[in-house]
Amino acid sequence: MMYSRKGPLDTIQWGLNSSFGENREYIKLFSHPHLYAPFKPPAFSNILEEYTKEMRIVVDGLAKAISKTLGFEEKYIEKAFKLKSGFDVMSMNLYPVNSRTKGPFGFPEHTDPGFVIALTQDVDGGLQILSHQGKWINCHIPHHAILIQLGDQLEILTNGKYKSHIHRVTVDNIMVERISVVTLHGPSLHKVISPAKEFVDDEHPKKYHEVTYKESLEGNGLFGPIDLHSSIAELRLPQNLD
Ligand SMILES: O=C(O)CCC(=O)C(=O)O
Ligand SMILES: [Fe+2]
């Protein structure tokens, strides 16, 4: 396969994980600051270009809205994450129909790195979110809707005020193949992300280490973006575990 993984810096990558823990075929690509789109099929790159461009408009709007919910001026998040040169990754996932031998999960539990994550799907069902009470909730996304999830770097910046939630994908009892398109919108790779001073005081001590976005993506042993693992657990300061 042309886009089979060769190294962690591949800008476009295809993979097939078919094991008890994960059942997913995917194409991942870096989509910002530069879009790396496959040449084939011919119209695909135009569609990707349009989708990623429109999605960045949505993300800009979210950055403004979230800044305001935090009581700041609307450029606060954009500046804190240097979003204009933000590092985005697109992941297109295909989950097979469940078969007993393949186990119950399409994608095991995790949080996503970044600022916000946008998700669309072709058929409903499979995505589950862990509630505060520790219960898995089936996430139903209306047809043509875009689900927005919060990423680890927003949790770090707000010192835990906003949380990046744990989620997973089940394929258990799923009778149809499902495709999801996920775009992770992150800070600029070289931007140092730490809890902002506005969220830290005697009552709310710093809960996270200060690292660049790139370093936090490297946290799991490789330049993770294309494998995009969350490393928020390693970034939590031990004395503040709650
Ligand atoms: O496919 C899904 O519903 C979720 C995928 C996901 O969590 C991810 O790509 O980070
Ligand atoms: Fe995720």
C-alpha cells in the first residue's frame, strides 16, 4: 500500500488494525498548516481542501466563543494556541461490522490531544463517552451534524476547567460498517502550552506540566501526530491528581 506506515513523520498514512483491542482501517493526514492530500482519486484533494478550509472557519468561531465563555476577549484562545499556524490532523476511519473474533472495540478508550476535535459519520452508533459517574454513554449524532469534542490542550490551558473527555468506539452489536471523519485542531507545534495564569491561584494550583504541543505529542514515544495518542496522563502533576 502506497501510504502504509514507513515512519512517524509520514504526512499521509494508511493503516489497518485488526486485533482484539482495535478494529479500524484508517487514512490520516496532516491538514494544517499545510494540507497533504492523496493525488488519487483526482477529486479527493479538492474535497479535502474545501472541507478543511470550512472546518477551520468553524474552529475559529469556536475559539472566539470559548474565549468569551471564559470571560476573555475573543482572540484569547487564538493567541494562546497560535491557532493561525495550528497543527491539524485529519483521520478517516472505517470500522467493520462486528465479528466475534475481532472483539468489541473499534478504537479503545482515550482522550484526544489538541484544542477541539470535529467528528462526522455516515451511520449513527459506536461512539461512546465516559460520563463523570463512570458510565459509558452512547453518543448519538444527528445525520449531517458535526460533533465537537474538547482536546487535552484546552484542559491544560484552563487548568482543568474544561475537560477533554474519555471516549471509545465499539463495534460490538454494530451490524453495519461505519465511517467517521475526525479532524484534530491543535495549537502551533512550537507553542508552549501550560495552565494560564488566570486559572491558577492558591485554591487552584497548577495541575499540568508546561510543554510545547510537539513535545506533548511526542509524549508517547514517537512523533505521535499521525498515531495521535493523548499524553495528558503524563502531563498531570502528580501532587495534584484528583
Ligand atoms: O470514529 C470515532 O467515532 C472516533 C474516533 C476517535 O476517537 C479518534 O479518531 O480520535
Ligand atoms: Fe478520539
